[in-house]
Amino acid sequence: MTEDLAKKAHEADVTVWVGKAGVDAVADELADQLDDRDVVKVKFLRAARGGSSTAELADELGDLADADLVETRGNTAVYK
């Protein structure tokens, strides 16, 4: 990750939350936000995780939204 991208990822606020409806419910929203922003930060709530890890859900959401996963940290993922 470039320094510039790392800075943007760090400074970004969470604008998408994945809850019990799962990643399918927010894939379009993530794609729409990426049209307007360089990076989008997504928070995976406990209800969304169930038996899956944040990394697994983050990969799945990236595939659904045709977004590049930059990093996952804790229960948060950053996409570009």
C-alpha cells in the first residue's frame, strides 16, 4: 500500500456497516461510494460475522462490489 493510500485509509470514516443482512445487502452501496471516493471504510458488526471471520467477509464483499480490498484491521476493512 502506498503512503498516500495508507493515509487516506487511516483518515477515512466508516461509511458502510455490514449487519445481520450480510454483505449482499451493502455490495451496491460500496460500489456506489467507490465511484465518488478513493477509499471506503467498512465496519463488520458482530451480527454479520456469525461463524465467518472479518477477512472472509471482506473478501466476499470485495468480490460482490468489484472492489479492491486494501486491508483489514480488527472488524474494519478498507476498499479502493
